[in-house]
Amino acid sequence: MPARLPKFLFAAAAMAATLIAAPTWADDNPKGGQKEAAGKPDETKLPPFPADKTVRQTTTIAGKTIAYDATVGSLPVLDDKGKTVADVMFVAYIVPGKDRPVTFALNGGPGASSVYLNLGAIGPKRVQFGSAGDSPSDPATPIDNAGSWLDFTDLVFIDPVGTGFSRSRVDEAEAKKRFYSTGADIEYLSRIVYDWLVKNDRLMSRKYLVGESYGGFRGPRITHFLQTRLGVAMNGVVLVSPYLEPNAENNGDLSPLPWMLTLPSISAANLERQGKLTDAGMAQIVEYTRGDYVTDLLKGRSDPQAVERIVKRVTELSGLDPAFVRRSGGRLETQAYLREVYRNEGKLGSRYDSNVTEWDPFPFAPQQRTNDPLLDSIIAPTTSAMVDFITRTVGWKYMGRYNALSYDVGRLWNGEEETNKGSVTQLRQSVAIDSKLRVLIVHGWDDLSCPFMASRLIVDQMPLMGDPNRVQVKEYPGGHMFYSRGDSQQALRRDVMAMYAVH
């Protein structure tokens, strides 16, 4: 979390994000961290990271008490001359024992730390955020996470450069080249996975990767790079609300795809508001979307009744005013929909879960002038809880700002390659290379930032390559962070356990 944002949302969110900084402390272990490279002093003048630090904790999962070691530490990113050009922080949860798999976790953005998967989805502790009614000022108190994966896999959460406490040691122009572009991002993050495995003697363990949102874009590419360049094979990949194919959302004037991708999620949100959301109901909506809806969209003016049929059915599915649906031609643009669906209440819906709302502070403006409702609400609880865990619970004290979501990284990012190519090529290649690799793609029904229908259509076009169950798509009630709902989180846990059990 989150997927890449529309530019106007980035601008509004950036102002809010700059106000949120972690408290600072004097480094209580100034000699324990990464040393400056030989030669001239570190250009960024940053204090060294503390040495890796570990504390023993417990959590309860499925009625059992699990004892584990929680480690906060870092790994260097080296250039071709051996100079440290960045420091990447990680949080690892390890249960003592033999033959345990290890799972590496990454969020997205680009510019998001791994805190959302850590404290929201699969880590041993969780903080409530991301659901309707959650408030930024609610107590950010971690509790045992009933949906954690720690009872069946060790977990390593990686914060890319510019997120969390991870930092570049080179200037901004050099950082853009080394870290803030698609190819460079994949290469150094793959090397971090490799280095962690070597450092901790885990190369022979079963290995998995989970990526959320833009982390889902990273997932297939990191898997393929590890397979073909670093000689490390993943046993499985879980892609949570993934941003796999950016081009699927383009060309709405000619292609029906943009409208096909979002209509099912809009319909799911409407059914949920009525208490009628079911798998069977969604199956009918998916069938309509890939059948009569797309056919009528393609007919255009060649069939005067096509628009009438679309308007009638889309009005029923969306719950919107028929006049609005008619003006849009049954093509529901996401941001327009999110204002219109709650216009009578003076609220805005979130593109990450359209049933999560907040008051619209500018209801009469021609365009939305505030950040996404869900993004506004999750920065404070996740930042406070994560910084408290790192600095107080574990005692890894560092003088610096913690970036749960860095808009500077988003501003500097060069996304040309991802826009042109996506990650579907690497997804197909990785599955073809390893006949035992399994991929689970999971979505929330209500997500309009990375709609589930895109992954459905992508996977449907893949060749079977043996077992058709090796690549699966599953959906659950909720939005982009559907795991904030207990029932959906438990359903995800069951599906992931089933995938891990195959090996």
C-alpha cells in the first residue's frame, strides 16, 4: 500500500506528509552501525545506524502462544567499488526451530515502507487502521495479530531506500539513478533479499515473497531477477492488491478495459452498502462485465439501444443517480464516482476502499481538492506504532525521520519502464522457469486503485503451463487493505497456508 497516486492527490498528500516526523534521540550506540566508506566522509553527513538489535516477544495465533525473536537491523547497499551508497532497514520476526520457511515482505508506493503489511496484515502484532470509522487519533496500540503468518513462516519486512528509516548516502541526483527507477529498484532490493539470506544462513530455507500494491509490481520482477541473476529460487509469491499492468487503465476513449476494470468494484461497494455482497452475486457482475457490457461499449453508436442498455444496467449495479450515469455514458471515472456516490452526504469515498469516507472540505469545488480519505487516516497510527516499536520496544534508537509514506520518493521516481512494460512478462517467465513456483494474487472487492478485474483478465490470458492452480486470483470483502477486516484477513491466511502447504 498504496498504489501510485494521481498527481493531484500526490500534491495534496505531500503537504500533509511533511508535517509528520519521528521524534529524535541521541544515538545510544554510535559505534555499532555501518561505517563510512574509506576515503572522503559520508556526503550526506548522516549518523551511523545502530547495530542490529533483537528482543524476545510472544504473540497468540490460532489459540497458541508463539515465542519469537524480533530484530531491527540494516544491510548496506554497495556500489561497484564497495562503497556504501545506502542503508536499508529491515524488521525480522524469527521463530526458533528447523526447516521453517522465510517470507520477505514489501509494500509499494513507490515510497511506502513495509509498515502496512507488518502492522496491518501479517506481522505478529497489529494496529487497527484502514477501515470505515477508524480515526487517526485512535490509540496506536499494537495487539496480537490473529491473522499473522508467523506460526507457519518467519517474516522479514524490508523498507526500500527513502522509506522507513532506510536512507541514501548519495545526493538527490545520484539517488534518482541508483534507487528511484524501476530497474535500479528491483536490482538493489533483490540483492537485499540475497544478502539477508546469506547473512542469516538461510539460503537453503524455503523462500517466499509477498508484495502489496506497487510491491505487487515488484514481486514478479524481483522473483525473476533472483531466479536468473542471483541464483535464488522462490517457492511462492503472494501479490496483495497488486499494480501489475499500468497500461490496462489507459486508452479509455477507445478501449473498454478501463471501464471493465472498475465497474465490478463499484458494484461490489454498492452491494456491500446494502448488505448483499456475496461470491455468487459478484460472479454474475463479472459475467456481465466481460459479456454484455463490453459488447455494448464496443458497439457505440452503431446500435442506438446499446447506450440505453448500459445506462439501465450500470445504474442498477452502481446505485448512482441515473442522470449521472447517462451523462457518463455508463463509463464511471473513478474520482468522479467517489464524489458523486456520497455527494448528498457531503462526503468523499476512497479509491482504496470506496466505502471508507471522510467529509469533503470543498464540496462545491469543480474538482476534488483534498487527499484520499484513507491515506489521510493511516499515516499517524502506523508511524506512531512503528517508531515506538523500533525505538522503545526493540531499543534500536536512531536520530532521523521515519517515512511510512514518502512523497519525496514519489516525486523523484522515474516510472517510464513500468508504464511501458508492467510486470506481467516477468510473472509469466518466472512461472515458466520453475514448474513448482506458485503465485497467489489477492484483492479486495471494493478496491478502485488496483481493481481485482485487472488481475482476473491478466491471469485468464496466461498459458496454463502445467497445473492451472499454480497461479490463482482470489477476492475478499474490503478494499485495497482488505486485511483490515478480520474475516477477510482470516480468509487470506487460510488461502496462503494452503499454498505454503503444497511444498
